[in-house]
Amino acid sequence: MQIKTRLYLTLGGLISLVFLIGEWSLWQSAQINKRVDNIYTQEVIPLENISHLKGALYRIRDRSLRLLDAVGSTEIAHHKQMITGQVERIRKELEKFDDTRISKEERRQVERFKTSLEEYLSIIRNKIYPSLLVKSDKELEPVLYKEALFVFRQAREALNELSEYQIQRANLRHKHSNEIFKEQMIVIQLIIIVIIGLSGMFARMLMNSIIQPIKQINDVLTKISHEDFSRRIRITSKDELGQMSQMLNNSISMLQATFQELSILVNYDRLTNLPNRKMFQEKIEACINRCKESDELFAVMFIDVDNFKNINDTYGHTMGDKLLEVIARRIKTHIRSNDILARLGGDEFAILLQNIKNPTVPGNIANKVLDAMQKPVFIDQHTLFTSISIGIYVSDRRHESREKILSYADIAMYAAKHSGKSKYIYFNKKMHERLESETLLESRLRDAVRDCEFKIYFQPIVEPKTGAIYGVEALLRWEKDGKAVSPSMFITKLESSGMILDVTYMVVETVFEMVDRRKFKSIVSINLSILQFYDENFLPFLKRELQKYPSVNPQKIHFEITESVFAQNNDLIFSTMELIRKLGFRFALDDFGTGYSSLSYIKEYPIDTIKIDKKFVDNLLEDVKAQELLEGIVCLASTLRLNIIVEGVEDSATLRIVTKHSRIKIQGYYFYQPMPREEFEALLD
């Protein structure tokens, strides 16, 4: 075969091979382009939409939990309306996803969220709503706290996985870009083998037009996998690589915005733009580590807004949020540039003072902040006055953990609240010891309630002229390890922990049983806590007790309340008192003369008896004004047809003064001390 023929045959074969490889390359590029289009043209769900879904989901949960504390059908209907509104908001947000091109995994998580949400709403509608006014909180709590919250967590998990999928897609892009790179390399290598004899310029053009862009894409995607979004692909050609680079750049920008928003959500408070609890704890940890290597001092100031709940209840949560923004700005103007102000949640703020020279620095800053809070706040044509309480912990080079440091500052803040609010207090060890003591006391009280360790003592109320028993007051006593515990030490703790409700039921049951068994016809006084007015089971309990003990005359049962009751929800207090009076019971105002002693209480509320506190009569002998005031109270009570009982009469001289007034009854050690039930019944015999 001639060389020319072989040359033409070889050239023809080479041309045919180049043509076939070229066609195959075009087909392969089209397949690669289709895969790229499938990967990088999927739309990204805006994180804001997912955040809206989370917010609405949490509001539905909060409203469903508050249903247990709801009082009356009106408040229940309000919570239902709020839940319905949030459900509608979720459905509107979900409608946006229907026309969005998203991946199958994202679509699956959306459907999973919808399914869990419907199941969660079904539990609320079918199991919670019908039972709100029928079943007790204890019967509903398992459904709400176990069954419903389990489904709620599934819905929340679906949203969390939907958010995390955005990050996973970055890794997916990296993976597919490597595959694209490998496949394109094969194409290039085949073409280089076929056209090995072509000029170096063509080879360099080929390298510059294909290999370098792909390497650039790979480098950028590698940076993305390490959460570095600062690089962009700089390819301006109109071919597939140019289109792919444009799509990648758009996706990188969206991912960068998503990561920035995620960082803000994780580390900053959305309302005030201040660091949140997580970030603040990290700053404290870093400060602790730094101080281990130096003699630097630091301090943590825990700040709580006084009576913030009242502002929310009166003006609404929107007004409360605006107030928190104002408070944050005012605090920030009085701290140093290197100090860190954070919002820990709700109405709680905290300040980290770094590298302070001496322990007096936090106090000076606290004074400035407290002064700033004295100025009125003007919001939406409303003038608000508020104050804050501050607890301060100063490091003592013992390198406490961040949890303990925040706990110590929190303890000091509560000490500031209990001592009058609008002030600051430094933490000291006595506070911690007191807290541990109160925690131990609460634990022992729970055991005492469970084991029925409380006893009822009775102190007779006497007609001073005749010495006859006018009535008796039921008093709570507790003995632990053979020693009597003062009521002043445990009554307050019973109320703050809510255990007073069960104890009051026990007292009422014991008194009714004694009155019924002994056919006691005189007055019996029983002390009521304010919590009883918020207890929906109290009225039904009284009705059952009257049916159980038919000989008990409710008009002879006087429930004693103090002025602190009227500082709460006046409408609720008044309506509850009226319902109790309709059952026949009467009310006595205890500790009269020690509080505000407002005449409006005995004018507006159904009070039958006022009891003058022992502190009022302690100095009655030396205090002429007190004697005249006592006479005025007696005249006032006579005009209003109120009974008067004077407590704490312990000597004959005081007795002579108070018995000048015929309407007065006496309760004090002069006649009788509180006595056990057996001793009192023996007295009746």
C-alpha cells in the first residue's frame, strides 16, 4: 500500500476517530450540563421562611401549654384563637413551598413537618380542647407534656433537618464538582491523545479554557466545604462552564447569606441584636481562661426588669419588646467599650465587665444604670416607668465555672428584688448558704406534705367581759425531729412552692370533721393563701365538704385573708370571694393595722370581720395615739357592722384598754395559747 494511500487512510481514520470522539464529547458534555443544571438550579428555601415556621410552631406550643393555666372559657377561647392564627400563618408559609423547586429530601422533610403538625393539632383539638373545663390539670398534663410534645418535637426536628440540609447541599455540590472534574478530565485526555501532534498553542488554549476553570471551581468548592464563602469563580465565557460558574456564584452568595443568618440566630438576640445566653457564656469562659494566667479581675452583673410581667399584661407583648429595646440602649450607654452586654432571655440582661481594677467598679456602673432607669420611657404615646434589680458577682481568683458565676449573680439579683427592687447587691457566701438552706427546707416540706406531718392547733377567741369562747382560729404547726418549726419559716415557702394548696385542703377537712363531730356552733377561722383564689378546684372542694359534713354551718366558717391578696387580680379576687360567700362562708381581714390598712378594702370587698394585728397593740399602753386610733377603728367597724378581733393581748393592762369597747373580741396568750386538737376538745368538755 502506497505511503500516500496509507497517509490518506490514516488521516481519514484519524478524522473519523476525531469526529466520533468529538460527537461523544458533545454528548458527554450535554449529560454533564444536565447534571449540573439538576444540582445547581434547585431553589433554596429562604431561612426566614423556616424561621417563621419555627416561630409559629413554638407559639402554638406555648399557647397549648398556657391552656392548662387558663381561667374560664373566655381565656381558653383567646388561646384557641391565637393557636388558630398561628396555624393559618404556617399554612400560608407552606403554600410558598408548593411552587418552589426543591430537592426530594427537602420535599420529604416539608411533608414530614406537615404530617407531624397535623397530628400535633389533632391531639390539641381532639384531646385537649374538649377536656379543658372537664378534666383537671393533672389529667391533662400527660396528654400535653408527653403525647403532644412528642409530636411537637417531631415537627421541630423536621424543620431543623430542613435547615441543616442547606449546609449538606454545599458538600453535595463539592462532591458532584469532583465527579464533573474527573469526567471532563477523561474527555480532555482522549482528545489530547488523538490530537497529540497538534500545536502546543492549541494544547495551551485547551488547558486554559477547560482545565483551569474546573480547577478554579474545585478550589472554590473546597473553600466552601470549610465554610469560607469569600471566594468566587471568575469565568466569563458563555459555554457550559461559564453558565455553571454563574449558578455556583449565585448559590455561594445564597449560602453565605444563610450562614450569616444562622450565625446571628445562634449567637445574637433577634430583638435587641445583643449577644444571647450562649454567646455570653462563651465570653465568660474565655474570660475565665484568660484570668487563670493573670491577676485580672472581672465581674458579672445580672439584671432583671422589675414588674415586667405587669407591663406585658397591661400594654401587650409588642410594647414590652419595645421597652426591652429601650432598656438595652440605656444600659449600653453606661458600660465601657470592652464590656459585653447580653440579653439572656425574657426580661433578663447580663453584663461582663472585663479587666476591672477593683470590686467597686461594678457598683459605680450599676448606680449609673439605675439612675438611667429612673427616667420615664415614652413609647407609642404611652409613658412608662420601670426599674431594674441588679446582682453582682466579682471574681475571686478561685476560677469558678461559668454556670456557678451566673448562678451567683442571679442569687444576688433576687436578693436585690427581695430587699425592695431598683437597687444592686453584691453576691456573698451567706446568700448561697441561705439558698441551700431554703432548698433543703423545700425538700423537707415536700416530705412533710407527703407524710402528713403538719398538725392543726386551735387558739380560742374570747368574749372579754364573760370569758366565754366566741370562736377559734385553726393554726398550722409543724414539728421536725422533735422540734417545733416556726410558722414564719415555712408558711412563706409553702406558698411560693404551691404546696399550700394541699395543706389548706387538709386544714379545711380537719376543721369540718371536728365541727361536725363535736357539733361546734361557734365561729372557726381558717387562713387562706392567695393561691386559693387561683385554684379552680377550691370551690368544688368546699361544696363537697358541705355535703360531706351537713351539720357544718358555713356562716360560722370565716376565711382569713390579708391585704396582700388585693394587690393581685382584683376582678378575680372579688368574683371568687362572692362565689364563696354565696356558699354561706364569711371573710375576715387579718393583720389589719400592719399594711396599708386601706378603707377601700373593707368598703369594696365582702369583709365581715377585721382582726387587729398584735404589732398594733404591743405598745398600746404607752401610745395614746394608738389608743385613740383603736377607738376610731371600733367606731368605724360599728358603723359598717363589722366584727373586731384584737390579736396578741397578753397582759391585763392591755386587756383593760381594749375591753372599754364592747364590740371587741380577744385572741391572745392572756386567755389561751394555741393548743393541739385533743387539748382544745378537752376544753370544750
